[in-house]
Amino acid sequence: MNAGMTQLGQARRGVITPLMKRIAASEGISSAVLMRRIKEGRIAIPHNANRVVKKPCAVGFGLRTKINANIGTSTDKTDIAEELRKLETAEHYGADTVMDLSIGGQIRKIRQQILSASSLPVGTVPIYEISVNAAVNRKDYLSFEIKDILETLRVQAEDGVDFFTIHAGVTQKALKLLKMQKRLLSLVSRGGAILSCWMRKNKKENPFYEYFDLILDIACEFDITLSLGDGLRPGSILDATDKPQLEELKTLGKLAARARKRNVQVIIEGPGHVPLDQIKKNVLLEKRICRGAPFYVLGPLVTDVASGYDHISGSIGGALAASYGADFLCYVTPAEHLKHPSSEDVRDGVIASKIAAHAADIVKGFPAAKDWDKKMSEARRQRNWEKQIALSVDPEKAGASRMISQPRLSDVCTMCGEYCSIKITEESYL
């Protein structure tokens, strides 16, 4: 692909593409505004030029807060059919993108099937396949070189992957700061951990950082969005916003600028575990250091003790982060920190993130978001249960709850029954 033919390249030339028009219409903004914000690097469209995405989306300023759902095999769970069920679940309950994080089984075959089945943009973390291939072919997951990295990136690009998470900010300088910091939890990013071990073993700089221009060549050729990964994200609220994390963020800001010059779209990934009182600071820092680039946050999780309920912890942090300007929420499931997620975990994670995103969109001032709540309030005032269920974030669960607990009076619920506050005030004087 000609460098000027990427979505960013076209925007910089003042061209509004058919994809921009389609997304602008779905977001309720003008194509010209969308094009300008893509040009400024404040909006990205994850969309491989070689793939047709039935439900494309854009991420960034002035747009509805988006949700990503992670799926993929593990070394213990390699059932492709189960991962495709998770994909179907994520789409059904409202995810905007999915990421294939597979590290077990036939990784390329799994990815190809996910890409074929998905109506949504699909992302990957290429270092996973790179290290797994090294383990299989050379019996050492760290025995890879830049040629292996570039080969894997190209294969994934040709398969149709729409966005890559690239941990290019885990530099030697950042690792020195990490050693000095003496975190409670050193590295919790799988990609960051793999690369830090490779760097220590080989006594070399991070190849994703050192050869970033070669990675940009591939991204530009296929119009792949780079999600610059947070390999040094905190895994404990006690490590949040420390020097290693901020050093990585500064590096990502510089890499984002280099990517934009090459007409490659960029998203910045953000921290994992962050207490409530530091979330605003983290969002504002990212927006300032990375010049308004879309911010993609994992959660953030606001406490470390919510095992089994981390989707709730993540939705609390996600709602707050998005209300301050984060653009993209990576879901967290109840299985986080505990096990390989099931389809049910995927459902709960997507729903929790969807609630968080919607709550933030109300704060951001999107009329459609507040209108949804207005319609629900009207249905409740009318005690229209069918409409209330249809307007719910999860109509299936709402409908099932209503069905298993039928009231004596059809226009109330079994919580208050004949003493329903809405009913008695309506009947008395209001």
C-alpha cells in the first residue's frame, strides 16, 4: 500500500474515505470532523486494508467509548470451538473489538478462524506467537531475532489483523528504573515480561524499540493500527504511577509521533491497577504526553482484592477513566487473576464494561447516551415491564429475572408488590 493511502495518510491529504463516512454516520458526527481528528492523531480506525470488517469502529476523542474483549487459547485450554463461542458471546453482548491472545495450540489456525468469524476489528499481541514459535522450533521461547519478529508481523498482517499491541516502550532505561523502584509486583504484562527477559539474556535493547521503523513499514503497508502496549503497567495499586510506568509513557509518546509521521495510526495502552484518586492524573498525563492519542485502558482495576469480581473493580475504574477522557476500555472478566475465562466470564466482562462505557458517555455529553436512560425512566414511570426489559443493557438477564419472580399484580414487581412507590404516588396525588 502507498503510505498516503492509509486512513491517516488520506486524512492528512484532506481526503474523506468511504470508511470515514460510514463511521461518521454511525457516530452522529460530520465526516469532516472525523477526518480532521484522524489527521490530528486523536482518533484511530483499526482496520486492515486487506480485510473487510462488517462492523468497523473508530476510537478516540468525541466518539462513543469503545469496548474490547480478549479471547484466545492458553497452554492448558486449546479448544478452538470454545474460543469461537467466546467471540460470538462478545459480539452478541456489545463488544466493539476483540483481541486474540492465543498462546496454545495451532495459533495461526486459531487466528485465521477468529478473523473469518468476526464481524468486529481483531487485534493481536504478536510477541506471543513469536515466543511460542521460538519455544516450538528452538526449544527456547527467548530464541528469537528481529527477522522472526518481522516475519510474524507480516504473516499476521497478511491474515488480516487490524491492530497490533507492540510493547516498544520496555527499554533498557525503563528496566533500570524498574530495578531501582523495587515494586511490590515487578512485571505483570506477559509481553513486557517476555521482552524484559529477552533483553537481559541478550544484553540488547528491545527489538520492537530498536527496529521500530521496520515495524512501521509493515503497519503502513497494511494500514494496521499500532496499540503501543503498557509492558510496565502496575499490577498493584501500590505501584501505580511510579517512575518506570511514566518512563514508558514518555517513550510511547515519542514513538506515537514517529508513527504519525509515517501515516500509521496509534493507540496508547494504559495502566492496569490504579486507585481511584490517581485515575484522573493518569488520563491527563497520557493525553498531554501523547498529544491526544486515543487512550486504551485495562480496567483500570481500583483494588487488588476483588478476585472473582474483578469485572466490577474494572468497571468502576473504567467508568471513571472514560469520564476523564479515556477512549477505549479493555474488559476485565470475573476470571481475571484466577483462570482461563469461560463464555460466561466473557459475557459478564463485556456487560460490566458496557455499563462503564455508557456511564462515561453520559458524562461526556452524548445525547444518545442520556436519551437511552430517559427512555428507561419513562418505561419505569409507566410500569411498562416489556419495554424496561428491552431497554436493559442485558435484556436476556432482565427478562429471566422477571420471569422467575412473577408478582400478584402484573404492573409491579415482587420487591414492593402493592406498595410500589411509583404506583401508590401515581394513584394518590402526583
